[in-house]
Amino acid sequence: MKEIRTFEEAIEQNARSLKELGINGTLFWAYRTSKETGNELIDFNEVIWDYDIEEIAQTLRANDITEFTISSTFSSLIETLAAFEKQGISMAGLTTVKARYTDWKTGEHALIPAIKMTVK
């Protein structure tokens, strides 16, 4: 997964306030969990707040990140996808990602469906 240096520094420093560091919390937690699960792309597995989308798009572009996934099944997903589209980020099909939880049969992270997104 492509590294975001400011996020890595916040993790190393055990930062108390992401906001004070100018880091979007929604993107940060998606990044951190994706690293922990071993996903190749940042995966949003929780709610993405509409007011975060513009900042998420700016941060992704500033760090040359051109793809990410959304595996969350929250109820306002269609509105979120439309808001990403307004920021020049579009759906690019379906894929699978590693979930945060372990599949009890395999002992590995479960594989779950996700929407692949492309940042233009």
C-alpha cells in the first residue's frame, strides 16, 4: 500500500489529535486499518461522512493515490458515491478486500466484496 508520510508520523508519535495535525480522521482510520489487514489499497470499511469527501479527495491527490476501495455497506452509500463523483472520483468495478475480522474457517482475514474507486 502506498504510504502517506504524515499519517505514518502521526502513528509513530501516537498523536492525540489528528485534527491539530491537519489529518482527516475518516481517511486516517481507513488507511491505518488497511495497513493492519494487509490490503493493497486504502479501504473504507466504515461510514464516510459527506463533509469529509472533499478533504479526502484532496489528500489522496496530494499523495498521488489513484485508487481506493469501499467495503462498507452503510445506508447512504449511493449519496457518498455521487459526492465522490463530483470530486472526480468514480467507480471502477468490484473487487475483494481483506476484512478486519478473521474467517473462523481459515484463520485468515475474510475476503469481502468492495467497490474499486479511481481518482482522476
